[in-house]
Amino acid sequence: MSSENGLKIRVEDAAGSRVASVEGALCLTHAAELQQALARALHDPDSKALLLDVSGATDLDLSGMQLLCSTHRTSLAGDASFDLRGVPEWFWQKASAAGYNGAKLVCDLHKTGGCIWK
């Protein structure tokens, strides 16, 4: 899937998982489009795992971080898994600066080691 305004999302099947790859900014401008793509990928009945490859991400803002947390919680509620891969260092730095860090009290998942911001 590709957006007129620059966000590209590709979803592929890979050994019982779905892999969604993004290119562009994970920000408010693209939040609705990203949410829809992740929801479709997460609710695939043939897959119990969704990996989001963010190696092609160019920016991340608070709305993108909240959307990733929401996707993670939705996956857990549906007995599935969601994780990030290909995460560049700047991505972790932005998340940590905003308080999204598995070592901090972002949510109760940090206690069990299940937080995506590990």
C-alpha cells in the first residue's frame, strides 16, 4: 500500500507471521493510514504474529508511539504477538525521550518484559 503523501506500507506473509514494512514518517499525518494497515495485518486469521519493520521509517512522533503501543495491546488481547524489527538508534532515542522506554513506567507490560519499548 502506498500513500499520496509519502507513507509506504508493505505487508507480507513469512512463516506463520505477517511482516509489515514501513517507509516514511510514523506521525500524526499518517496515523489513520498506518492504524488501518496494522489492524488489517493483525487480524489475519492465518497469522498469530505481526512484525513491524521500521528500518525505513524517517520520523516518529507521539501519535506514532501511541499507535504502536495500541497495536501491541490489541495483539495481546487477541492472543497474538506484535514486535518491532529493524529499529534504528534514532527511533529508540525519540521513544525514550518521550517516556517510551521499557525501563520506565509507561505501562504495566514493562514489569513482565513484554513491552515493545525494551
